[in-house]
Amino acid sequence: MVRTRERERSRAACLLLTAALAGCGPAGPSLDAVARVDGMEVSYADFARYVEAETDSPASTLEGPVLSRLLDQYLNERLLARLALERGLVEPRAGHRQVLSALLASAPSEEPERSEVLARYQERRGELTLPDRVRLRQVLTESRERAEAAAAELTAGADFADVARRYSEDPSAPYGGIQGELAREDLPEDFAELIFGLEPGEVSPIVEADYGYHVFLVTERLPGRVLPFEEAEPALAEALREERTKGWLADLVAEARSRYTVRVYERNLPFDYEGVYASSEL
């Protein structure tokens, strides 16, 4: 932390003396340059704007390891932009999203074979399980009086969906209070025990919460099960496609790093840089 403050003071002093001195330290990069990518300087101001756009936080509030990862990410994106420009895929001032879209559009299109997806399913079959679930409806009201009126009708045998449409103030009211299929982990801890203790067709007592009063109905209990291949196949195929895309982009970054020079000027950074380009400082 002390070292970081010293770096910040040193960097600030350098910037204040820029008008009077030819430089601060050895001749080379400008004082605001934190890196050079293929001969083009990268300013700290540009990097700071990138950090804020990525994290919604000013760079000055983040720790060195986080900033190091973000600087590596930023430099990798600059390399990809340089490669895309050289290949004629983008205009010189294209933004990162345009660069990424252009590169992905040029990626080889190779769908995973069904046998590959099946092999992945066999590898991860133990993870592809659905827990015990319930199909649930609810009435949610802001006042206890309204909840009691709804509960009285339900006790008298009224249809839960009809009561929910008339009494519930939840967005699900027009649909009869349907909450869908829910596992224990999908529910607030205080509700899970109560709801999973209900039998199908059983209505709960009124449950008070910070935001209103609930009445629940379990319409069906669904035991846990392993997903069959047919259900898991679309998600597994998409995961394989994403893995291939990430691998292809990583190969592009490696190619760009072999083609273009990247140097990080650690002395101009207000944090201790620990990234992959650390050994490249002049």
C-alpha cells in the first residue's frame, strides 16, 4: 500500500513537471503512457476509462491484482483490434464490440458432433441432476386482512387460481399465482421448510414476510432425477461451442502477441503490475 502511494505521488510529480522538464526519468514513453502496442502508446487515461466501463468503478478504487488482470485484458483487446485491422475486418477506429463481432464472424464454423456431446454428457452425468422440486402457486397481499379474506375462501373450498386472480398483488396474479417449478435453493430459507412440508393440493397457513403476506399451494411434487441426454444435449452442445470459441480467441491473442510487440511501462502505473506482460518494460 505504501509502495502504491509512492508510485502515485511520483507519477503526479512527473505530470506536474512535464511543462518544465523534457521528461521524468529516462527518455522514452510519454508520462501518461502505460504501454505500447505495436508502436502505438496506450495512455493511462484510456485504460482508466476502460476500467470504469468494465467494472462501474473508478480505477483508483481497485486493487493492484484486479487492475493487472484488467490491463492484460485491455492489451489483449488492443492486439485483437490490430489483427482485425490488418485482416481488413474492421475500420481503424472500431470499438471492441465491433472487433469481437467481426472476428467471431470470421471464425470457422464447426458444430460439435453428436458423439462429442454424448461423451461430454457421460463425463458430467453426475452433475446433470435436478433436485427435488415443487410446482407452486401463491397469493401475495400487502395487508393481513386481504390475506385472511383469501385464506377464508380457500378454506371454504374456492379454487386457488381464481382466488389468486382476485386477491393476489403479485405479478403472477393474472396467471392464477403460478410460480413454476422450484427447488429448495430457489426459495427463501424461511419458506423452503414450510413449502416442502406441504402435500400436493395442500394450502399453507398465512406466512408473513417483510414485503407482505403469502398463502401457498403445492400443486405437484417432483422428485430429483438425472437429466436424460435428450434434455441436456442443447446446453451441452452450446457449452462445447463456447469452449471452442474461447479457445479460438485465445489462439488469436497468441498469434497477435507473436506478431506485434507489447511493452508495459510499469514505472508509469499507479499500482504494482503483476500481469503477463510484466517482463516487457523498457
